[in-house]
Amino acid sequence: MLWTDFLAAIALLLIIEGILPFLDPAGTRRRLLQMAQIPTGVFRGVGLFCMLAGLLLLWWVRG
């Protein structure tokens, strides 16, 4: 993997993460407050699921 690939991935992440706060700042704030109420174990499980899904997608795409 080249550094340019890594930096491109980070740039895409920042773009995607910025879409919702830009389009709907009040709704994003409400969702973040709701997320703060989720138990830590559930939140950690969602994070693990997202990481595994990302790894599988990357493996499939880069095949």
C-alpha cells in the first residue's frame, strides 16, 4: 500500500464524515446526543461490526 492510497482513504473519510453535519447540523447534534445514551458495550459492538464490515469490503474490492 502506498502512502497516497492511505491519504486518499483519510481524505474520503473526512469528506463522508462532513456531509451530515454540513447538510443537517441540528439533526446531527440530536443524533450525537442520542448516541451518548447508548451503553458502552453496545457501542463497542457496533464499532467492531463496522471494522469487520470495512475489512471484508476492502478485501473484496482489492481482491
